[in-house]
Amino acid sequence: NLIFIASLLLGTTITISSNHWITAWMGLEINTLAILPLISKSHHPRAIEAATKYFLTQAAASALVLFSSMTNAWSTGQWDITQLTHPTSCLILTSAVAMKLGLVPFHFWFPEVLQGSPLTTGLLLSTLMKLPPITLLYMTSPSLNPTLLTTLAIFSAALGGWMGLNQTQIRKILAFSSISHLGWMAIIIIYNPKLTLLNFYLYTMMTAAVFLTLNTIKVLK
């Protein structure tokens, strides 16, 4: 457990502090590989299914991140994260980060994965694992595709709220709550990136309080 959590922190730190697309991608990959054993720790078929879904989604999103950065490097000749200028790269990166975060329409994996994970792993998935993609959004916010991001954000905020009303299982309610919150963060980031970070910190504190409370009273659903 110590190795996996240390790897999670290392992956997050690498992505947050990197200025080069390859190191950012490497941090995302370390993160994905470190969380997989924590999801499938119970060896329950549902946990294994959740880990598989998580791995496939994150691998596809990471491949898109790498593809967008390569397309940008091909046209501009540089790998700097803040210098994302190629329109196609901006479009692909917006989709890739949306997939990593679980924004609508790439949200289907998140409730399923959260439902199959233990509560403590669910807390990591909802908070720490969202930090690297939010950081990438923050660093590339001036060059992202605003129309696409606004559309994804509005649908996420709306659908997260509606689908959350329709659930009876606590972890799924929390998953849709997370999708809705991320929708608001994505729409704010176009206009005021620092406000998004404040929103993310508040969301992290609230989510941590809920998850830890549920874990303490041993809620199983």
C-alpha cells in the first residue's frame, strides 16, 4: 500500500511540476498504474471489472494526450505544455482531459469504477486522481477549445445533477456529484483559471469529509 500511495503522489507531482508533454504523460501513466491495485485489492469480480474499465479508459485518454502533444510538436517544433497552439491538438487535448476527468459524454466509466472500489480508493479517485488533469487544463486554458469545453461543461453540470437524483447507491450519487462539480470547474476555467483551483480545493475538502464519514460508519453500499 505504501508503495502504491507513494507512486500516486509521485505521479501527481511529476504531472503538476512538468513543463514538457512527455513528463506530464509519464506522471499520468504512473498514477494510473498505481491506483489499479488499490481498486482491485478486494479481488471481488466487481472490483476487477472496475479496475479493467478504469485502465482501458485512462489508457485511451493518455494515448490521446500523447497524440495531441505530438501533433502540436510536429507543427510548432516544441514540446512546451503552455505553447499548445495547433487547433487540432487543442481539440484532441480537450477531449482527452474530459475523458480523464469523466466529463459528459466520457462519464460512463466513473460511476461504475467508483461503485466497484473501496471507499478509501473512491476518495483517491474523486480527489487526488482529478488533480493532474485539472492542472493540465489550468496550464493549457488559454489555448483550449472554448466552444467544446463549454458544451461538455454544461452537459456535465446538468446530467450530473439529474442522474444523481435517480440513484439509490451512495457511491453512485457521489460519482454523479463529482461529474456535476467538474462541469462547473470546466466552465469557470475558460474565464478565471485561479477560481477553478479554489473550486477544486473546496470540492476536495467536501468530498473527503463525506467519504471519510461514510468509511468511519462503515457504509457498504
